[in-house]
Amino acid sequence: WGLAKANPALTNPESPFPNPRPMHILLAYASLSGNTRDVARRVHAQCEAAGHEVTWIHTDLQTLQGALGDAARAADFDLHLLGSWTDNGGRTPAEMKRYIAELVEAAGKTIEVAAFGTGETQWGLEYYCGAVKRIARFFESVYPLLEIEQMPHGDRDNAAIDAWCAQVLALCAARAS
């Protein structure tokens, strides 16, 4: 985990993300069509640009145990970023539910969790990004939610993702100090 310490964002006062201590972040996402994956990629890049070490898991393809070698290591992360698309009726997809069950078994529910995801308002606002809301509620997350309509595109969505990352990282650092 020492690689992040060499990141110039940590020591460069000109960096837009000055951070006194690198965090170890576990980013896990479920993506049906690639929309949530695209958001996760930008979140990943923003976290690394801020000088943090990010381990990421595509829950459709990997388990926590498979990705970490020992699922109990999940408790060692400073922050868990969980991203998901929303299934029918505002539900959390099965692969993310499976991942969350594995995460809770390994690390409990009192870990730091921030949720993000994609959804479609065409199915009704009551269902829009329902998985994001359910994940945050399940973990009693204190972090803001990031909800993107369908796929991220354009400056507006990029700015929203970047602002969310900055907020979440700052809040997590403040809660840790």
C-alpha cells in the first residue's frame, strides 16, 4: 500500500487535491450496459489524481474474496465507493446485493460507504437511482449521493462526478481526523 505515498499529488501544493494522508479506497461497481462502469472509471481517476490508492472490483465478474485474496482485508480500507445501476422497480441488482452481503460479512456495516450510480427518469422519479438510495440507506451513509441520468456525457456530468469525488474525499478525511 506504499505506492500512493510516492504520488506527487500528495506533496505538490499546486495539486488541485492536496491531501496530507493517502487513503486506501475500495471501489466496487455493478454495470449492466457500461454506464455505471464509465462513472466508476472517472471516480477511480479522480481518487488516484487526489493521491489515493484505489482497488476496484467489477461485481459482475469478481467477488470480494477473489479480488482481495482475503475478504477480511475489506475492513482495512478507509473508504468504500459502491456504484450500481438500478434494476426494475428501483431495485439493487443481484450482483451488487451479493457483493454487499460478502462485504458486510467481511467488514460489517459500520464502514465508510459512499454510493453512486446511474438510472433512468423515464421509469419514474420514485425509481430513479433507487439502488444508490438503497445502498446508502443500508449502510446509513453520511456521504452525498451521486446520481447520473443514463450514461455520463458532457461537461455537466463530468463536473458533477468530480465535485462528488471532492466532497466525498474531503468528508472522509475530515471524519478520519
